[in-house]
Amino acid sequence: MLKNRVKELRARHNFTQSDLGELVGATRQTVGMIEKGDYAPSVLLALKIAKALRVDLEEVFWIEGEEEK
């Protein structure tokens, strides 16, 4: 299962879900679903989110159970 820290990292930048959505070309609803783990973003969207949050992709998204590897 894909896990993420989008909500935490978004809050560090004082972005709303709408703010982040606008930066990455997604809706507020999509950002909310990603944060809750109800939606796995495409590779392109995941890369855009990481860039907008100014972190490496692996700091935002990981597969549960593989974080120790």
C-alpha cells in the first residue's frame, strides 16, 4: 500500500489543499484523497507534488513495509 506525508508537508508550507492542487494541476478533492490514502497518484502527479513541496519523491511517498529497505 502506498503511504504518504502530503498533509504534513503541505502544512509546513502553509498550503491549503486547493493551493497545492493549483500548483500541481489537480483538484482539492484529489489532493484530499491522496492525503487519506484513497487515491494513488500517477508518477507524474507524485513528482509534481514532491517538487511543489520541495522534497525528494521518497520523502513524500513510499510503499508500506519497504521503508526500512
